[in-house]
Amino acid sequence: MPEGDTVWRTARSLDQALSGSTLTGVNFRVPELATVDLTGQMINETLARGKHLLTRIGTDHTLHTHLKMEGAWHLYRPESPWRRPRHEARVVLRTPRWNAVGFALGVVELLARDDEHSAVGHLGPDLLGPDWDPAEAVRRLLAAPDRPLVEALLDQRNLAGLGNLYVNELCFLSGAHPRSRVGDLPDLTRLVHRAAALLRANRERTEQATTGDTRRGHTTWVYRRERAACRRCGTRIEVAMTGPAGRERATYWCPACQPA
């Protein structure tokens, strides 16, 4: 699933390309919106809220989309061919200069402008947003001190924008086993500040790196490095599926640097 920095970058691209433009055509390829036509209305802005995208159209509407696992927004000149299969398109927004195509989007819904809270009101402080508040993020995390750290960090109600890559890397950088109790971590404030710093460092580049090294194969400490040697101590990285039933995620750690 795309991380918050990817979604932030997507929102910026859509905002720069579309804002201030009048829609010359709209095609919603989801049944509940198939008959909706916003042609002639202006796109005001697109912004990210955690992993959610909000595109404000006209005076009354907000298009809420979420990439989930496979989704992406592409921008094309009107005459350009698409780079993904046409059957994957869920939304097409046409303007005089650009066609914005949302492929394989996990969420597509049209909200009344004053009802945006129904989609994003549950989210915690946004790591890349103007509302970022590390103290509030810590407060929310500590509200359930017995919860496994990896689950608490993935919960967007605590802090918005972290996915599995950053959560596993943050646990390693903090020296904490992913399944350790939130309340046992000695310095949650430092962890959430580090989380924001990691996303800020990566939001301008497509190749995410937590090690400071963007070369292929050198970008992460533990994530997707099962059975490889720890870059810090040489111990073999371990992996296990963790999380609530039906929502398990692959969790990676170094048993020496992150003792249980």
C-alpha cells in the first residue's frame, strides 16, 4: 500500500496540473456514480490527508479517493495513450490541458463539501500535513499502552500516513521489537518525530530510503530483507505475519538489534 509520502506527492501533482481548470468531461467508472456529470465545474484543489486524497470541485463537491494496494493517479495530455489497461480506470477527469485517470482506486466517492469529515475525520495528526502535532500523536498511541507497537503505528487513527515500510523501519531505528507494548517504549516522542522526518525526507523522491542510501538494494534496514544479514550487526533478519485476523501484515525485525 502506498505510504503517506507517495500520496502527498500524488496530491501535489494533481493540484498543480488541475487546479483552476474547468472540467470538459468526467467519467466515473463505479456503479454508484455512473450517471454523475460534473462537466463545466472548476477543480479548486487537491490535497492529501494521510493516505486519503480530496479533490474539491465547484462549490459543493469533494471527490474522495484512496489508492489502497494497487491504485494510482496518472496525468496524460489529451492525445497521449494510457500506460495502464483501460479496464482499470475508475475515474477520468478531463480538462483542456490534462486528463487525470485514477486506476484501480480502492475508494471512489463523491461527498458534499461539508461532509469531508465522514471520510477523514477519524484520522490522527497527519505526518505531512499542516495539522501535524507530535504531542497529540503520542497521546493517542498511549491511550492503548498494551497494544503491539507495529499495530499501533499502522492505525491511522493514531497518526496518519505510515504504512508497513515505514513502520517496520521505525521499529528498527528505535531498537524496539515490532510486537513490543507501546507503553514499554522509553521515548515515543522521539519515535514520532523520526516518523515525520522520514516522510519529509522522502516526499520529493520516488525511491523511498530509510538508510540514507538510495541505491537499489540499499534503501531499507529490515523491510523485505528476510534472511538477509542485518546491516548493523550481521544477524539474520526475521519475518512473521502479525496483526488482527484477516488483516495480517509481514513484519520484519533483527532479533539482536530488536530483542523481544
